[in-house]
Amino acid sequence: MKKNLPRVVDDVLAFKLKSKGAVLVEGPKWCGKSTTCMRQAKSVVYMQDTETREQNIALAYTAASILLAKEPPLLIDEWQEAPILWDAVRNEVDKRGRFGQFLLTGSVSPLKEKAKKEIHHSGIGRISTMTMKTMSLYESGDSDGTVSLKDLFEGKAVAAVSDKSLLDYAFCVCRGGWPNAVGLDKEIALEQAPTIITNSL
């Protein structure tokens, strides 16, 4: 079983949950949005689960409050399957008057054409947005973090020697930071990237 590596955004997400009623986490497919959110969620609704998808979509349009009545923070994975959930979450946040109620994940922007017609409120003040990317070399364990971009931008002197070869760096670039490719044998890891990129388009 793959080990769930911590992400730099874990602390960012925790802070956003403490300061808003809901947090939308966006990013490419397979970048780790659901896994990251599940670490902080108390309950989950999977909108793309084949066994419950149609039921959950129907519930979203007829009695969203029932779908949202789970222990918070409630993660709604791929919420855009039922765009009406955006306004339902916003309304529920207003009713409860508490922070840290919902996590929404989606591989597309909530204001894309499909969702625009069903969304009546921007979510300002209720729903905070966070964008996730694939894993950095530090997150994947391919860097020890000695050289920090933050330190460089702050003008701090940074000196380090890497034990990585040019081939090692070439491998990291070709493998990418997709969580499902990290930690695998090189040949198998390299096989993941074309599949992930193709399915993300």
C-alpha cells in the first residue's frame, strides 16, 4: 500500500478551514486533492462513485440539506457533478454560522461553462479557494529542502551540494510530481506520467 506523504499545502488547508465556512480545492486530476482533503475531513461524499453517483446528484437537486447533513468538515469530492451544490454549500454555511464546515474538490473551475448556469453566488466570504499542484521534489522526498526558494527570495545565503546526478534530475522531470508515480521503481514510475497527463486533458 502506498504511503500518503505530507504536503506543503496541509497547513494552508488547515488554516483556510479555520477561517472560512468552506474551502474549494482545485487542481489537475491525480495531483492529490482528495487525499489531502481526506486527512482533514470527518465525512465524505463521493460524487463520482458509480454506486451512489445518480442518487447523490438527485439528492443534490431535491434535498441538498440531507446530503450536507454529515459530520463536518464534510468533503464533497468532485462537487461539480452537481453544480447546484455550490449555492447549497454557501447557504448552509450561512445557516450554521461556523467555520470549517465543508471541503470541495474539483478538477475544473466552478465558473466553467457547465456550472455557470446553476451558480447564483460567487461564494465570497463563505468559500475560500486553494489551488493544488503536483508534488514538489521536497514533498516527494527527492530533495531534503536545504535550498529553499523562500530563503532565496528573502536574500538569505544558501549553500548546498547535491548527491543527485544529471540522470537523477532527468528522471524526476520525466516522472513529474504525480503522487501515484512517486516511490515506484523507475520504469514503472515513468509509465504513469503519460497515462496521467492524457487522462487530465
